Amino acid sequence: MAPVTMLEGIRQAIFEEMDRDPAVVALGEDIGVYGGAFKVTEGLLARFGPERVIDAPIAETGIVGAACGMSYLGLRPVVEMQFIDFIACCFNQVTNFVAKSHYRWGAPVPMVLRGPSGGGVHGGPFHSANPEMYFVHTPGLKVVYPSTAHDAKGLLKSAIRDNNPVLFFEHKYLYRRIKEELPEGDYTVPLGKAAVRREGRDLTILSYAAMMYPALEAAEQLAGEGIEAEVIDLRTLLPLDRETILASVKKTSKLLIVHEDTRTGGIAGEIAALVCEGAFEDLDGPIARVTALDTPTPYSPPLEEHFLPNTAKIVAAARELAGY
Amino acid sequence: MSPNLTRQQQLDLYYFMQLNRQLEDRMVRLFRQNKIVGGLYSSLGQEAISVGTAFALEKRDWLAPMIRNIGALLVKGFKPRDIFTQHMAKYTSPTLGKDGTSHFGDLKNRHTISPISMLGDLIPVMTGVAMAGRYLGQKIVTLTWIGDGGSSTGAFHEGLIFAAQQRAALVLVLENNQWAYSTPVSRQAPVKDLSDRARGYGIESRIVDGNDVLAVYATTKDAVETARAGRGPVLIEAKTMRMKGHAQHDPAEYVPKEMFEYWKTRDPILLYEKYLTENKIWDAKTKSEIDARIERELDEEQKFAEDSPLPPAELAEQGVYCQDGCHNIEAEWQRPKKEVTPPNCSVEAVWKVEGIGSAANSVAASTRAAGSGGNGAQPVRKSIAKPPAKVATKPAGKPAVKSPADDSATARVPFGRGPKGKSFDRGAHGKQGRR
């Protein structure tokens, strides 16, 4: 099989799940005739028809609310946010209606809310968001943020089959920049499991989504200096894979967390607390983090480059940490 | 109003309205005894709407109550103990004590969706239930309520827009009880009939006297049939009056006394009792039998609730996620899945745009209509279009608020200067250069 992009992996997951199960339907703005702003749903309407692929009005609260209602009757809606930034428009519906449903009254909401996220493409303050932590802070949701085409496809399939609401973030920088061969036939990647991308003994670099690439690049550079970094891809942010995180920290004794999300309230803080609770005695240096700045995502290229983490920043932080 | 109802059904309407009222009356007493854990909201004076609308639904239909729709839950088959235990946060409540008031539901049997406190959100949700029902071939109708206040929310508009676009089988009952907490409806929206909004969504609407249970029933029945026939959503505005404060804590002193006095004479149960008597549908004996039955049932149900335990503390940790097979999610298909499976469901993915250029035509048409006053609009008078010579005089001693439009070279609000040594002069932009 020819290598495919992450976007194609996501597209395949939706197609295959809709083929497999007529309870799976898709809703979103411009997802039908147009095929979605990024063309993730291209061809979906032609194959599955307007009853299953619904071009919705520009009404995010309306869309998510309707998807929630559909899921109460046993359907499995896959909702596209044209840009994940617009999830702010339906925040109440997601965090109050959808997330609390099963806990409050035992009504599961098997829906997926997916959309292009992340910066690095000069999208400016409203088309570059990494809003994962609003939702990681919301019990009842699951939050997935893949970094490879293989994982994106397998995780999205798991998300669609999951009985809980899953927020599925698709880093738009990665949509067409990475390619890989995917396994033939049906496969899934389990939610809540991190992946060790590179083994190492000197320190652990934890990251996810687009930051995996500078993290791996940094590890490569560090190896040239004799520092062997273990690199872990979180893949799912809620629930976090505590076991894999703690096992790695116990092995390397040093932890650097890298995320494209802004610094304050980013997942690095949560992981640092988790490691203090579960592996404090094993630590041999301060838990370090490389993150975006605590600002909105700026538009102009030099500003955005300054705002985002990169390989050099990760290498510098890792070197300092390795010095302990 | 001659309803298409049997005598027993007409007596049932009374039973449910009176049960609703007596149940709430008992809860007021429980509230005063500190046995209600949270807030208590009253539907006093609005029972005809809850009961009359829900009565128009079939068993397969779905509803989602608001806080003042206890009566609808009773009609849908919930027991008074469900309401008592919910308010008293008991382990025996439908939510096991995890949520209160009317915030509970039943997906399996009573087809009821639990509301949340944020207003308007049920409208898109019930739109989705209706869409799914149609997709699965179930021929269901969904019904929910909104207040006059709640009709200002974005969710109300987004929900109705989506429902209209989908021609979803949704009946939305707008209970105009004239008060959004402390704010009168006239101060919320400058429209006489909130149902006028339906026109903007391209859907049907009705207005009904919300204190006349038979009118409410008949209007809803008609709307339900309209929706079930695939003619799209219907908005019913039921005019009524909230006879208590927003909740128990609120004495509603902002409501003019005469308003309460007037609406007391229009009490929905009083009006209906009169109807039943005048039309010889019941006699004093039947009434006292029903009333006694209600007393008996409520005694028993209240005792059950009061005797029930509070939930064990550890329950707080449980049930955030649907896992370990706690639910088997299976849609109830009432049409062949084949119909929605490729290639049967496949289409040519193109828009069929009818009447190309019609937008321009309609613009032209409305311009003509405006010119002749045909759409009710007055032709624009030139004197209005001309700006007055002087807009305002500057009050002495106070600096004028300067609009950015006043000065083409507006000074920028400094929001960061860049690193030291790299600041620059914007020269050509005049005043806005950094200094």
C-alpha cells in the first residue's frame, strides 16, 4: 500500500466506520458537497447520502446539541468543527450537556467531536487553537491528540466505537506533511495508551501531536552529544496513561514535558503533579517544560515562530536537565 | 373548545393538574422543613401547560422537561416519588442523588431527556432526537419547553434554525409566564408575541391560552400531528403567568399585586373545574374521589421519599464514564438498514440550487414593496436620511470621547513594543510611531 497522509488516515477511519455501522453519521459545516474545509470528508456525501452526512447551518451549539440528541437514540455522530477554535461557540453544550450526561443520569453520549487544531501555519489567534486543556479539565470527556497517520486512523476508529464523548484533535500542520503506510484492513489503536517512540536512559521527553517531531529531532541531536532521551507520545490526554509515564520516569529519573499549548494550565503542570505523587523518589532533577508562550497565537510568522516551541528550545532544556 | 377526549381522559387531565399542584404544595412544606436539599421552583398557575402538552404526545414520543414541567413528567409516567426523591437528594431518586429537581430522564421506557440548568440547550438536543428518530424510521415527535426568558438564548435560535433546516419533528412550547426571574417580558424583547419569531425561521407557530388545559391540549395535538406529518417544527406560545417567585427564596415583590390578583381569577385548575361541572362531566363526588386518591398516593410517595436513605459517599466517584459494559448502545431500527447503506444511500454530491437569480429578484421585489408601503414599511423620507447640522454640543469642561473615526492617524494602543533596541519608528504612519 502506498503511504498516506494523516488527513487520509482520518478520512479512511470515517469512511470505514460509516461503512461498518449505519449508526455512524456525520454532521458539520460544509462537510457534504464541499467535503469539508480541509477536505477530510471529501466523497462522504456521495457515498453515504444526505441522511448520514449532514451539512449543518453555522450553529455550533445547534450542531453539538443535535449530535447529542442523536446519540441518545443510539446513533454515533461524528461532528466536525471547521476549525477546533470554534468549539468555544458550543462550550456549554460540550461541557455541561454532553460531558455530564452519563454521570448525572446514566445516559451515554457516544459521539466524536473532531476538528483541525494547532498552530505553525500562520492561522492567527482564531485558527490555531490548542484548546485541549479546557476539556481535559472536564470529567466525562475523553481527549485524543494523535501525531501519526497510523494513530490518527486507529484512534479515531476507537473514538467512534467508544460509548463516551471523545474530543479528537487533528493537528492541521500534520494533515499533509507526514505520510506513512497503513496496515491493510481494520485496525484500532486503544484510547488512553501512550506510545514510546524512542527508547533512552538519560531523560524522558513527553509530548504529543505536532510537537512530537521537534521532540524526536531534539532526541536525535542529543544522542550526538551522548544524551539518550526516551521520547513518549501521549496520544490520549484524557485519560492519561499514568503507567507508561511513571514507568519511563522511574527508568530515566528526569522528565521534560513539551507541548504546543500555552504554558499556564497546560498538561505539563498536571503531569508534573502526577509524577510527584507517583515517582518523586525516582526524580533526579526538576521537572522541566518547553511550551508555547502564555499569549494568544500571533499571526505574523516571526511572532508565531517565537511563540511556539521548537527543536532548539527542547535541546537547550534537555541539556540543562541532563546536567543534574 | 370541544376536545376529542373521552370522559376518562378529561378526568385524567384534572387528576394530573391537581397531582402536580398538590405534589408541589407538599414540596413547599418539605422545603420549609429543610428537607429539600437545593432550590425549589414552582409551576403554580402553569400546570395546564405541562399537563396539556404532554397529554398530546404518544408513548413513543420524546419529551424533555424544564424546571417547571413536573406535570409533564407525571403524564409521561414518572411517579411522585421520583420528584420527591430528586428534590430530597435521595439514593432512591432516578439520578441516585447525583442531580436534583426535574433533572432526570429515561431513555428506555419513558423517552424523556434530562434537562440542564442552562436555558435553550434542550432545543438543539431534541432536534437531534427527532432527526435520529426519522433516520431510524421511528415516526416520533419530540417536545420540549422554553420560557420567555430562555427564548433570548443563542441555543434557542441555533436549535430552531437547525430544526427548521432539517424539518425536524419538534414541537417547542414557549411558556410565556411573563417573568424571566425578575425581568418582565416587555423588558426582554420588544415584541408582543414571542411566537412571531417563528416566521424568521420559516416554521409554523400557534398562540394558545396557557391557562386553558383543553386549548393547550388541542393546540399541541395539532402541532404534534403537523410535526409528525413531516411539515417541520412548530412553535407554540402559551400565554400564562408565573404565580410565585423564580424559586422559593424569591418573594416576587417586583410583580404588581394587581397582576397576581387578575391571574388568580384565571387559575387553570379553577377554570377547568368549572368546565367539568358546567358540562356535567363530573359531580362533587367524582371530584372528591379524585382528590382523595391524590392525597392517598402522595402520602405514600412522600413517605417513601422521606424514609429513603441518602446515597453512600463513594457513589460520588462512580459513573463519570460509560465503561465495563454498563450500557449496551443499540439503535432501534424501524426501517431496513439497507436503505442507509451504500450503494442505496449514495447520491450525486451537488447542490440543486433552484431559482438562480431569485435573490436579486426578491431584493427588487421588496424594494418595490417598500416604496409603495406594500410590506408595511414606510418609504424612506429624505429629511431623516440627511444628517443634522450639529450632532451634539460638547459639554464644557469635559474632554470629548474621541472616536477612532475622528482622526485618520489614530494613535495605536500600545500592546507590546518588541525587544529593546529593536523598536522602530513607523515614520510614514505619522503619530503612531514608537518614541
